[in-house]
Amino acid sequence: MDKYDINIKKVIVHILESSAGIPVLSDEELDYGSEFGDFLREHILKIDTSDDVKKCSFYENESEVFKILQEFSPNSFSEISRKIAVHLYGIMNSNIDIPSADLVVVHYMVNRANYLAVLKMNYKSLYTHMTSQDEFGTNINEIIMHKALLPGGSQKLTEAALISLDDLTLKLVEKKYDVNGVKENYFSKRFLQCSSSLSVKSKLNIITKAVEQIQEKFIEEDNEQCEAKMKAKSIINSEFTNQGVLNVNDMTEKIFEEQPEMKAEFEEKISKYQLLEDEIEVSNSITSKKFTNQHLKTDTGIEIKIPMEQYENPECVEFITNQDGTISVLIKNVNHLYSK
């Protein structure tokens, strides 16, 4: 999806400043114009294509937002947005660690499908200038701290939801905050009251961490452990490069080939998350980019970064195990060296 596929229909903003004691609700929709429209489209697209996004479903009998959305129509947009803002503000006002924000609500369409974007734009504190005059008409320029600036178009929102108005399924991004002394995902748990699946990034982190833990447990010798980790990273990169997805079952067979005990323990670890039969597809190439290079550091302080295609080519790099147990790294067929 391109950002210009997003056809904005209506926009409204409500001010949710915790210290105010009440939300400052707008009665009028915004004139979103071309620049502000692009700003909103960029944020919506970032969420929709993020590998941090979670696909969720409302708890229909519990969710206040779900009940509010039952009343949605283009004519009720403003009223619906105010009810959502009041509901969110009530949660924020009783939990001081949840940051103040402007809540921007957007009705938009992609092709013929209708969506509602609920964008919580947490305030940023940044320095800016202010000009004033004293009683003698002298102009005074000052630098002040502005505590209610919104995130820029290039920045990621940490709390937002994109809701399909056709079937009321939703995608969301969220961040944990202290609620009653415990860090929790209040945005899904208390505000939207919806089920929360694992994001693509979370799945990859669970899988790679589990592989690493198993290798560290079963392989005691440092050099062999390093070799196993490099092999695992190469296999994961190859799956993304050649298949476009990471088939967890196939990956498991390749990484733990002829290592049944390690394989069994790995499967037990990730079965808790129901990931063994999963296929993980990334939306953003940045997510899988960390698998495209081998990063090595020696005990003597030398650091080496090897592109994966070079690592997998014996004509470019060779790892040699010496008789005394040390390892030599031979970099081959280099035409030029550059100092950076």
C-alpha cells in the first residue's frame, strides 16, 4: 500500500492533557489540507506496514470502544471520537505515568474499505524560540522549553490503532506504562480491551533468543558456540532471502540438524508461543536486515563485519581452526583496502 492509497475523509483532534483535569474536546472537524493530510497518511502507513504491529480482536462483551463503534456512521464521526477520547482520558487521568497527548481520530478509506485511525500523539519536550516586548517596546528573543510538541512525520507513534469499520478487526502498536505499580500494555488491555497477538518483531526476537539460549546451554566451547550462532544467522537470512518468509519448522530442521536433544528443547521453548508451525513474513526490510551481516569481535579487540553473501562464499572468507585451538580468519581476493 502507498500512502496515496489512503483517502482521508474526516479528521478531529482532542487534547488529553492530564494536568488539566478534563479533556479538551473539539466540536469541529479539522481542515486537514495537503501538508497535514500527508502528515497523517505517513503515520497511518507507518503503523500499517510496521513489524511492531499486533493484529487484534475486540472482547465484544467487555470493550467500551467496541460498543461505541457500533454507533459509527459518517454523520456521527465527531460524537464517536469524543466518546473514545473521554474513555481514554479516564484511564490516563487515573494513571499518572501514561503521558499526555493529542488524540487525532481519522476516518479514511483504502479502496472501498472504511477505517478509523486512533492516533495518540504523545507530547515531546523540545526547545523553541519566543519573541516578546518589554514595557519600553524593546524586542526580546528567548529560548524556551515547549512541552506539548507533537511527533514529526518521520517518527513512530508508540500508541495507535487502525480499526476496520467493516468488520471491527484492528491493528495496533503500543508501549508498556506503569499502571497501579505494574508495567502493562494499557492501550490494548484497558482502553481498547482486545486480544493481543505477537508482532512480527516479537516473534523473531523469541525465536532468535531461544536458538541462542539452546546453543549456549549445549555448546560449552566458545569458538564452537560462535560457529553455531553464525550458522544459525546464515540459515535465517537464507530463508528470508530465498523464500521471502521464515518457515519456523524448516528453520528448526536446518539449524538443529543431527542434534535431536537441542532440537527437542528448542521446540519445547517456542511451543509455549505457538510458533513452531508459523511462517513469519516481515513488512519492513529493516526488520530482517540484522541477519544480513555477521558481526564478530575477538578477545583481542578486533571487530569484523562480514556481509552474509561474503560469509557464505569460501572464495571470500575462510575460518581456520589452528592446532592450538585458536581461530584464524582469512579474508581472500581483496583488490583494495579502505580506511574509514
